[in-house]
Amino acid sequence: MTPRITEAARAYREKLYPGSAATLYETDPEFVELFANFAFDEVVNAEGAGGGNLDDRTRFLAILSALVGSQGVEAFKALAPAALAVGLEPVALKELVYQSMAYVGFGRMLPFLLAANEVLGERGECLPLEPQGTTTREDRREAGNRAQVEIFGEGMWESWTRGPEDRRHVSEWLAANCFGDWYTRGGLTLAERELVTLCLLVAQGGCEPQLTGHALGNLRLGNDKELLVGAVSQCIPYVGYPRALNALACIDEAAERLAAEGEAGA
């Protein structure tokens, strides 16, 4: 059986993988037909799904982040070369994986770091890439706290000094490590890092309070609701409907909260 792939899906796949054939064409032609027509045509080209406001680089920044969050390492290895082919920089690929350390932990991040190194090595990239760190051991907490304030608002200043005393060390680590070590690095803008975080959380599931908070952070940084809905929509073929629908509800809640903040400050 030959899969009946739409012209649009066929053209987009050729853009991602010039001159190559999928091995699943031989073993699972019916699946290939359904997946390719959906993921490479409907999802890419539907205006409401981000087709009109997401370039390929942003689309794959979201998808690869979601694959890390959902632990889809084989799909990550298959799609990372395509992402690089359509404009995602090698340093951006590495940085989204590095940042996932704070959200999925070392055990779940490591396979993706190894996969990224493998993909970059096959492309002839010289590893390690150029350093992207901008902080020192002495200033990382304050630098991270500035990022927290930019993302979450003025109430985050010196956040580690408040709350129950027996967990203030965690608040300090959030400022110094999560935001100071990772968010201050080069290779991605702060707004792009928040989009990466959103997609990491979307794919994990069970993180709805954090997802709502980071959706609000995205909105504050200029990643508008249309972009966030588009990014989540692009991830649906890779993370499924339940987590995507939960994420869309969190984005709605974040947008309502931001609007309420604006009304309160008027």
C-alpha cells in the first residue's frame, strides 16, 4: 500500500528531510498517511493552530521542548535534524535541552543531551559549542532574581527571604539555579526560554499550577495568547490531546488574570 499523502504534507516533509524516505512507509503505511497528513499539513497550515503566526524555528523550538517534557527521545532524534535544517541554531538546540534540567531533572534530561550531541556531531558541529554563561557564582542569585521579576512581576524581589523558613533554601535555589544558572544564558532570549518552559510543562502533565504561572510569564514577556495557543496546537501530534487541552485552559486562566491585573491597575 502506498500512503496517500497530501501535496502540502509531502512538500513540508521534503522541506524537513530533503530526498529521504521514512522507514515507516514500508512497515506502517496507514499510520504514515494519517500522521503526515495531520502533522505536516493540517497542523502546520491551519491559521488558528499557529500556521499563520509561527515560523518554523519557533514551531520546532516548541515541539522539541515538548518532546523533552514527554520523554519522546526517539522522536526528538528524528525531528532535531529537521529543526536545524529549517533554521533552529545548534546553540538553541543545546540551550533548550540544558534548560530542561530545571524542569525534568538530570535523569530525564540526559538522554536528550546525548541525542542532541549525536545529531550535532553527525552535522559536523564542533563540540563543545561556544560558552553561553553570563553569571558567576557570586552574582547568579541576583541575576536570576532579576529574571524572576521580569517574568513574574515586582513581587518576586528577594523571594528567597520570605515563606516558611524550612524551605527557603528551595526559594534561593530557584533564584540562583533555576533562573540564575539557566535563564541568564545566551543562545535564547528570555521570551524564548519562557516558551521552552511552557512547552516542557505542557508535555509533562500534572504541572497545571506552574503551567498557568509560566503562561502568565510568557504573556508578560510579549508572547501573546495567539502565539501560546499556536505553540500548544503545534505540539498536539507529539503530546496528545489531554495535556494540550489542559494547557489551553491554563493559558485562558493566565490571560484572564493578566487582564484583571490591568483593570486593577487602571
